[in-house]
Amino acid sequence: MRILQPAEWSKPRGFAHGIEIDGPGRWVVLAGQTGGDEKGDYPADMGAQVANALRRIVKLLGEAGAGPQHIIRLTWYLTSRREYEAAGAGIGAAWRETLGRNFPPSTLLYIAGLVDERAKVEIEVTAFVPE
């Protein structure tokens, strides 16, 4: 995998503009993971919900023999810009704990709501595991 970063563009913080993949391997596609815990309970805090969603993502990737380093795309659905911005430190800590220094291409969307009205975040993942 090669990060696509034109020399004249500013390097983005927390994501990559694109990734090139060349070679055989396996694709792993995850449904959107929300911030509920194993019992289906949702913390009130956006940062805690993001942490739960990221832990769920890492667990699912493990089921496919993959890890955070194989993520090539994230799509985030968030219900509140204000809460997301206020939870920045907690989200950063959760990211470091689960995804480390991997910053794949990401899209972040603010939406009116998710299927479970307690959910504040849902994250979709595409991963590629080279042979």
C-alpha cells in the first residue's frame, strides 16, 4: 500500500487523502459499527462511543485475520459536530489505543440521527490484507 500525498498539498492530520493498493490479497468490509458496548448499552459521551466503535472494529478485523494496519478507508457518521469537537481529546486517545499510527483515508459526515437513537457515531470500514 502506498499513501497518495501530492508534494504541493499540506499533509492532512488524522487521515490520508488516498491509498494505492497493488497486488493480490483479501478485502474485508465491515458494516457500520456504533458506540454501544457488548451488552448493547451506550455511554452518553461521544468520545466513549467512538472508543467502543473503534474497539468493535479491531475485534471484527481480528476475526478476519486482519488488524488496524489493514484499514484503507473509514466513513464516519456523527450526530453532532459540537459533541465531536468537544470530545477531541478522548477520541484521540481512543484512536491511539486501537488504531495506533494508522491514518487511512476518511470521510466524516454529520447526520440527523442513526437507527438506534442512543448512538452518536457509526463507523464503516474497508480493509485490505495483502497475501
